[in-house]
Amino acid sequence: MLLAATLLFSADVTGKWKGLLTGADQERQLTFDLTMKGPAVTGSVTGLADNSLEVKDGKVDGDVVTFWVQSEYQGQPVKLMYKGQIAAGEIHFTMSNEEGSWSTDLLVKKS
């Protein structure tokens, strides 16, 4: 019974999360505004582009959250994938392009 309860547990990511994305020549303040209903995650990411980017196919499985957003780089569309390990008040994300040829780590904290 305890094992079944543990398997059903999912961390709650509802709320605003903020962190700095550091690149070669700049830093960007990113804000993740997330809502969770069951294992499904919806919301938005701001700070990557001029507009807010919609979270797509979001879900939480245990202490891992995954989703993607559609953005743009040098005038071309790019699908950015997020996979995050949820811990007390923070999420350690790996953000990558869909092909997996680029990735970076990002720490966000609940605000």
C-alpha cells in the first residue's frame, strides 16, 4: 500500500518560478507561470521572446516535469524542450532544442 501511494505521488509545480538563463554574452530573467491539474501542466514562459510562450504537452511524473514551448531563433521557429527535477522550492531544468544538438541547465525557484 505504501509503495502504491509513493508511485501515485507527484510534486506540485503550480505557481510562479523564476531563474536566470545565462548565455555567452547575456543573461535573461525567465518566469515560468505553471498550473497543474492532475499530472497535466499548463502555463507560460516569459523572458525568452518578446511575448509569452505557451507550455505544451506538460506533465509531472513523480518529481520530474516535462513540457515544450515554441519559440524563434534568428527568424526561424525552434521547439524548446524542458525536463526538470523538482526539489523543495526549486526546479533544475535541462532546456534543449528538439534535435538534442544543444542544451543548457537552468535553476528556477518558486517566487
